Amino acid sequence: MEARGFGGAQRTWARQATFSRLDAWVVLGGLLIAATAMAAAIGAGTWNMVFLGQQ
């Protein structure tokens, strides 16, 4: 099994994962879209918390 890498030294990533400003903008954009959709549903009176059951 050692020949296949099992039980050998500690494994490492091929390269370190990094996050850039673009990643932060994508996350913020997704949150903005979700907040806009929620605000539109609440404003239209169609917001329904499904997991609370029928209201």
C-alpha cells in the first residue's frame, strides 16, 4: 500500500487555495440578488415561509 501513497507522508495540496477581490464581489452580488428577491416578495405580499406551514 505504501507504493500507492497510502500511509506515507502527510499529503499536500497541489497549490494553495487563494481568494481574490473578485471572489468577494461574486459573493456580495449573490447576496444582493437574494436580498432583492426577498424584498420584492415581501413588498408584493407573496412572501411565505414554507417551513412554517400554511399561514
